[in-house]
Amino acid sequence: MAASTTVPDPRTPVRENSTNSANESEGSYRHLYVVVEHDDSNLIPVTLEMLGEARRLMDIFNARYSSTEKVVAIVLGVNIKKLCEELVYYGADAVICVENPNLRYPINLIDTKVISQVARDKVCASKVSPEYSEEFKKPRYMFFSADNVGRHLSSTVLAELESGLASDINKLVIEDLEIKHEHKTKGQLARYEKTLEMYRPDFSGFLWTTILCLDNRNPAIQREYHPQACSIIPGVFAPLQRDPARTGIIVDFSPELDQADKSVKVLNRQITKSPVDFDSHKAVISFGRGIKDSPEDNIKLIVELANELNAEIGVSLPISKRPYSVREPVSSLYMNSDRVIGTSGRKVAPAVYVAIGVSGAMQHIAGMKESGFVIAINADANSPIKDECDIFIRGRMEEVLPVLIEELKKQKQVMEVHK
Amino acid sequence: MEIAELMASPLNLAVIVKLEPDFSEGSVSYNSDGTLNRAETKSILGPHSAIASAAAFYAKVKYGAVISVATMGPPIADSALQQAQLISDADSLHLYSDRIFSGADTLATAEVLKTGIKKMEGTGKMDIVFSGHRASDGETGQTGPQTAWKLGYTFLGNVICYDVDIEKRILTAKRLITLQGTPDVIEEIEAPLPVFITVDPSYRSVFNTVSLRLASVKYQKEAEQRAQNYKNYLKIFNAQQLEVDPKFVGLPGSPTIVYKVERIPKARASRRAEVIDGLDQQQLRRVAEKIHEIVGRVVNQ
């Protein structure tokens, strides 16, 4: 790397000390650990997506810093040997395999203990790479999935490891940063090397917040915060091509469990069907804040269109927060989180996708971009959805929908006559 | 005899809530670029906090539980406590308010909440703590589980219903697990108390006997009276009264910082749209034909 531009100022010995201490800690935090999610040995796609991104980041990292830090996958479960090999084919340098009958299903209490044990284990780290094992304390970076299991697991593991966590990340960059922060650096400029920039879209989908996990260099509150960890939105990063020629090591780990850890028991698991079913419909219609002028009447029109196309109905995230007062049961039926399409909801890929009054925030696009043919109806000709659709109908839905429904009905009659 | 024993040692519950922007019509204000206008938006008890309060009320009706509601926030956050009391018929309200708490990330927030709940434990062992699924503004969903871990309680997320075996001190719950690309699963799980629960948005309390419904009405009435005089139930703690270490709360206790906020750059257009005038019936006819064509084609496959 280029020489540091932050030559310590002799008048501020405090900062010099803190910079030194940061360098000393450098060897204690190594590698990128990825916490694998699987459902009874079937990999959840986000696992491969995380591995893909981890591989890309660490390849750049190692080239840039002339180091050999690893992508390390952690897997908990029963009968997971085959799965461990797969993880190597998808980019892991090492897989820490924790095979134990108590780990069959994700249970937060026991999984948190085991993952924290792995994260702190020097023997594990030495098997992953003898090079850095002496001073190893904890991973440098850690990835979890931002779903129903990983969101909670990441929280509890990082509470145990006492470090920082950013949630729902969709872009990652490793950078050397010059930081001046009231608390972290006591207002002084300090250099933080190999810092993970974690980009998080906010709930509106229009703003990107970059979160950093930084050591406190300020002597009054001095503390090391590693790993730098985040949970990653499923469906965002691309997995690598499976490559059976890729090699890596598999490390077995025996966790230390006590009786209390086993006191939480899964009694039963049953597959349930959400009343909202995007997958078996060829058409999906979604609506967003554009319904605002007459929410109830517009939803009625949308339902009519959906009936006409035998489509399932989805919504954008803001709608699930019920921003408009609409009579029950319309609101509970349609304005709920079960129907959200996007990064904080479901991902859909129907043959036809009709977005009505949806502006097209990135979060929403991520949930529908794989759709076959996309039609958008929007009064605002500049809304971002225009770049994500095949036909953009510029107009107010109050005017467009009745005509479109009428046309669909007419044509259906014609088609039926022809049959 | 048994009842007397239960009366002597009812369940002790805590609910952690949050004052959040009100996303409902007339309260929420958006900037012209689609982002939230925080200055113009009103604040209320967060919707998921409301569900957590309802989940605690269930145990009040069913087991006669004693409920404390807590929040960390500025003095005006007491309105969230009042609203939560109206839902849960809480017996006490706790506000953790100190300038040094502000700017906290989830870990530093969890530190304050943990300390607060530990303080409640001084008056009797805590059995269940509830919190919302996630805040509607921050949306990390991390604070609940992190507080649970710091307390050393078993954490159960996405709970859709629960019951307690008071004698055995075991809680059974159903949880909804949704994972990418797999069918949703409802899991039944048991855990010894104390337990920390975050409620799933689909949580609903069911009072399925006459006596439960009557009890529910009775406590609702009590809740209305209490919430009118909520200040009588309110205790406010600053950092010193809570006895938290300033190094572990607020900005100094937060491992993470917000480095920058930017508009998400417009992605390169992934499709090239044909623009149609919404008032042109001819054009809309073509759209309808196109839809029929695609949907029909898929049907035939």
C-alpha cells in the first residue's frame, strides 16, 4: 500500500500510542468466517452467495496486502460431510465442520455457543492456516445471512464476541480509511486499515448507509472491536460457479456443550403454506404508494385486475406499514408483510409482472428483476421503475386500470369464442 | 392452595418497546426524493412493539403475570410507554433516558436494556422478556437478541404463539421460520424460563374460553384507567441511576459508526421500456394482447 499519510504528530503522543496498539492487534484477527445456513443438509442459496462474495473480497485482499488469509465456512449439523465438500467447490479455503446430534436444527442458544467457540478457537485457526495461529484471537471479518435464522444468530454471536454488526448488507468493500471521529479517535485523524465498508439500503430503498466497525483508539475508551461482522441480504450477491477442482481443508470441531445447552428442544417441525403464493402464479401484480389518492378504490381495481389475470398480489415495503387507512379486511388482507416483494420480503420471478404505482426502489427491484415481462403503470415518468420494465404506461392508475381491465376482458371473450 | 401459591409468585414479564416514526397516513411525511422526512413525521409506539405488548397481555390474562414495560429514549418516549400500557395493562413503566445513551448502536442499546432488566430483577426474578420483531425505522432486528444474550436468557425469535407451564417453569412456543428457497416451517420448541421472545408480525393472542375472555375485558378496563394516569406508574432512570458504565453505552460503547449516507446511485437500466400513454385505449389494447399472449403461452407449456 501507499505510505501512510498520517505521520504521527510528536505533539500528540496519545495518538501515537493508540496507533501502535492497533498495529500490535493486527495479527490477532485473521480470515473471513462465513456462517453457513442449510436446511437438513440442503444449502440455502444465500450461503453460496456469501461464499462467492467472500472469495471475491479475500482474493482482492490477499493480492493487495500480500497476505494469505482464508475464507472459512462454519457448518453445524448432522450428516454434513458432503455439504462441507460442496462449500469448498463454491469458494471456501477451509470448512469447520461441527457434527453433533444436538445441532440438527438451528437453535439460537446452542448455535451461538458453538459458533463463538469456533470463532475463538486457536487450534481451529492453526489448522485453517498455521501462519497466523500464534496470536489468533478472533476472525477479522464474519458473514451471516440476513434471514430469520441468521439475523438472530449474528446478533447473539456478536453480543458474545463483543463486536460490531451491521444488518441487511448488499455491498461490501475493504478499504484503508482515514477517520476522524469524536469518540473513536478523540477527534484526531487516524488510519484504519483493512476496514470493511458495509453498505446498507434503508427502509425507503433510496438511501445507502455505510456502516463501519472500528476499534476505539481514544485512550479513554480504548477497545478492540473484531470481528467486523454483517448479515447479508439473500439474493444479492452472485455465487461462484461450482468447481470440483477447487481444494480446501475440512476441519472437524468438537464443541463443548453442557446440560443447559440441551434444555431447549425442538418438539416438532411442520411445513406451512403461506396464504400468499407467488410461486404458482404466472402473473404477479404489485402496488406501491401510488395508490395514495384513493387507496381503497385503487386496491379494488388492482384486485379486479389480479382476478382477471389469475395473478397473486404483492406490495412494496412501505405499503406493509399501512400508510393509508383502508377498511378491514382489505388492509389486513393486502397491506401486510407477507406480500412484500423485495429484499425485505419475497423474491418473485413470474412470466408477467405488473408494478402499479411502485416507484422502483432498489430494494423492490431486487425482488422482481428476474421476472419475464415487466409492465409498470406510473404517473411519474421519471420514476426509477421505468428502467426496470418492458412497457411503461404513463398515467394515473385510476384512469389506466379500468381501461386495461376492460380490454383484457374483451379479449378473453374473443379467445373463448374462438375455442 | 395451588392458586394461592401462584398468586404469591406470578410470572414476571418485561416488554421492551420503541418510539418510532408513524408511517400511517397523515403522520408520515416523505421528501420529494422518496426518503423519510423525519422532522415532519410524528412518532408513536412502533407497530412491532405494540404486538410485543399484546403478547405480554396474553400472559397477564392467562397467568396473572406482572408486567413492566421499558424503553430507552428521550423524555418524550414516555408516550410509547403509555401506549404500551394501554395494550398490556402494565404494572410499571421504565424509561431509560440520558443524553449519554444517544447515538448508540444495537450493542450499546442492548447494554442499557440489559442493565435495566437486571435492575427490575431486584424486585423478583424475571421470567419472560418480549420485544418487537424489528423497529420500523432502524429495521436491524438485532437489539432484542443482543439484549437476550447479555441477560443470559434463551432467545426465541419469530414467535407466533406461546404457553407457559408455570409449575415446571417451561415455555412452549411456535415459531415461524422462513428461509430463502425453502418452504416455510412452523417449529414447536420448548425452553426453560427465563426466555427472551421476539414476536413475529403474525402473532395473535387467542382467548378461547369464556373465563379468559372475561379476564381479558377486565384487564383491558384496568389498562385504560392505568394509561390515563400512566405517570403514576412511570420510573425514569438516567445513566447514574441505572449504574451503567458510560464506556459501554451511547457512542463510546458502540462498535459501529455510520460512516456515510448517500443516495443509492441509479442502476444502469436493465430493460429498455416502451413508453405508452395511459390515456390511449389503442395502446392499452396492445398491452392486454401482450399479457394474454405471454400468460397463454406459459399455460400451453
